[in-house]
Amino acid sequence: MAMINRTRFARLALTGIATTGAAAAALTLVPASAQAAEATQAHGRAVTASGHSSDAASQRTTGTADNLDGWIKQSLQIMKAKGIPGSYEGLKRNIMRESAGNPSAQNNWDVNAKQGTPSKGLLQVIDPTFKAYHVSGTAQSITDPVANITAAANYAAHRYGSIDNVNSAY
């Protein structure tokens, strides 16, 4: 009976944390679910905390979701396979600074734009740079999120050693 009450109390406490918006406290609970998802991914299926398989859970763990998190994870998988250095944190930091996560962002006012080659996409790449650093296995479109991220990371690796070393417009 005491174990049931502690379990019920833990659930109520978690609900209270989530509903009060105490994100910092809730974040400390994420690794267990993430580790469980990683463990089940090795078997080919993701399992949610409730024990049911889920396409959404699978997308979160494999990086195939059609959102910023998924695009970064897909790019990291390609980067790893191609030997391009970079981290999730470095990519996301630069993406948020360059485009605020908008894959359709285009800079029409800087020096590149004035010369006819506006920066485009999540990491604000110009067409000549995209073409020079495009990574095979990604789309040929500069505004394709995964292609844009991966080409920019490839460029940054050649110029700065890694996208992680970029802390301003490049």
C-alpha cells in the first residue's frame, strides 16, 4: 500500500510540475524517458512512456520529424556518416541566430543580397557556397532544411573547423 501511495504521489507531483510550468524541474525527468527510447530504438521501434509504440515517438528518437529538431538530427546523421564535425547545440545556436528556425528565411538587405546572391534557409547560405559545399545524399535545394544545415556545417568545418566554432555571421 505504501508503494502504491508513493507512486500515486509521484504521478501527482509530476502533474503539478507540468501544469505549473516548472520546466527546470521537469527537465530533470527527461533523461530516463530519452534513455528508454534509445534502448527501444535499437530494436527498431520506439516505445512511449505508456509502453505503446508510436510514430511520433519514433520520429523524436530517429530525427525524422518534419520540424527543426528532426532536421538537425537528420543532418547530424549525415554529418556523422560523412565525417563532418558538429553538435546539435552548435547547429541549433547558429540556426536560431541566422533564421530563428525558419527554413524559408531569406536575407534581402546585406552585402550578398545587394550583389544578387541573398542568403537563404535555416543557416543563411548563399547559392555559390551551397553548391560548393553541398553534401551528397541531401536535396539539391538550398531551402531544403536538411540540405541547408548539412552544407552550412560542411562549409563551417572547412573554414572554422566545425559549426560549433561559429559564434556570429559567417
